[in-house]
Amino acid sequence: MRVTWATDQGSPARPNEDFVATALGAAVVLDGMSIPMDLETGCVHGRPWYVGQLATRLLAALLDHGQGPAAALAQAITETAAAHGGRCDLSHPWTPATTVVALRVRDEAAEYLVLSDSTLLLDQGGEITALTAEGSGFAAADPRVAGRALTGSVPLGDLRRAALLTDGATRLADRFGLADWPGTLATLAERGPAALIEQVREAERSDPHGRRWPRNKRHDDATAAYCEFS
């Protein structure tokens, strides 16, 4: 599995709360839940710290092929909760939380996990499937949320391409109607993840006040990881 990726923060006024990590046939993309900057969360570390901790721990757990993706996510959530070191109120209603998309090559299959509203695109010989899990909850401090994630596998021999996308990177297709999923994959294949994100930014700049496409943020953090399989 060959992976290329790009990420871009939505505003210079706040840090990028997306995170992407990849190694040894596995990739993860997370999108931290955005809340007002001055809202109390009960966490002294901050959302970017939490998202980075969970992403790297999830990637490490996925590299242990003895457990499935949901078990890997549950392990990562538990380990990240412990990493707070008892200094944070993890029962706080605004404790840091994140969406999760993960893909792992294992034996002759590609296993996946999707939690909340980020998107996984799978291209199986020209048949493209878009997977999201809106309403499944966000990963926060309770490992039981891993049981609500959308999980599955596809035969590796059938899989040509895949993309792991935060909702800031899917706006062209699922909100603005300026592209479809085949077109999104084509842009990723021909021009790369950074070009896809720039197309999103161009569309956002053309509608700065959200009159054509109402949205709660003019620019959202955007991350795309593109995978090719030989």
C-alpha cells in the first residue's frame, strides 16, 4: 500500500485539529471535534494533543495484527485516557473527541474502521463505495464507543484505490455539489491530496459568507490520505 497525504488548517486563529499517520500498511485520519476556543473542556492538554495521542496509539495498535480495528481503537482510547495522567476531567461533556478513519492491510484483505462523519472511499475495480458513520459518536475517553464504529474488510485483490478524508476535504462532493466520488478519486490520483484540498479552498473563497453553501465555518481543517494498491 502506497500512501500520500496532505493536511491544511482551516484558520490561522486556531490549530489544526486533524491528524494523519501511516506506517507499514496502515493509515489513520482523525478530525478533532471543534468547539469554541474559550469553552472549557476539562482537559489541560488541548484537543490537538489528544488527537495526536489517539492517532499514534491507534496506528501502533493496528500494527498488532492479533486484533481487529475496533479492538485496536478501544485499546488506543484506553491508553490515551491513561496518558492524561489523572490531570484532566475526562467525564466533562466537552472532553476532547474526534472522528476516526482507519485502513489496514492484513493478509489478503484490507480492513477498515469509520467512526462519525469522516469518509472512507474504496475503489474496487471501478466500483466506488463511500463509507461514513454519522451518528455513531466520537472517540473521546470511553473505549466502548469503538463498538459503534463501522468496520469491515474487502479482498485486497479487488481493491485498487482508497481515500481517507475528513469532512473538510469532502466538501466539494458532499456539501458543495461540485464533484462526485469518482471525480474526487481522480483528483487524488492525478494531482494529489494537496490539489484536492486546494480545490475545496477555491470553492470556499468564492463564497466567503456562506450564502451559496451555508456552513458553520468558512474554512474547516482538511485532511486527505490517498492509498494505491499494486
